[in-house]
Amino acid sequence: MLNNEASNRICARCNLEIGHERHLRRMGAVWHPECFRCHACGLRIFDLEFSVSGNRPYHESCYKDQNHPRCNVCKNFVSVNPKAGQYNFIFCKS
């Protein structure tokens, strides 16, 4: 949500005072809108839905691209049952 209320808050990314500027409240912090960026690709996050890892924001697609398993052969994303354990090689059914 964008806010115009006065504040002496510090932006979570650039560490500059936000003051009377518009700002976002995300992840328990305040940000300049231009500072709320994906940790993976560096582009601004405009969506209300985003992923967080290591207290860093990500576009959902960037997070998936970096963290979800892919088939070792065709490189498509695969579903993995977390209860099944870790595997060195993951293959899809196709």
C-alpha cells in the first residue's frame, strides 16, 4: 500500500529517510517504492504477492526459478514430495 503520511522512517534498502515521500510497508519495514526490488533480477516488485527468502523479496517467478527443482534431463520444473527425502538426480515422468 502506498502511503503519504509524514514519517521519519528509514528505507529498508537504501537506508535514506523517507520523510513525507510515498512509501510501501512490506516485510515489517518501510521502503521507497523504487527500492522494493527483487533480490534475484533487481527489477521493482509491483505485485502484492511476492516471495521472501533470507529476509529478501523476490518476484514469485524469480524465486521459483532459483529454488524449485528441475528435471536433470529436460530442465522442466518437477514436483517433489518433501517427505520422500533428498535426491541427487531428479527426473520427470516424461
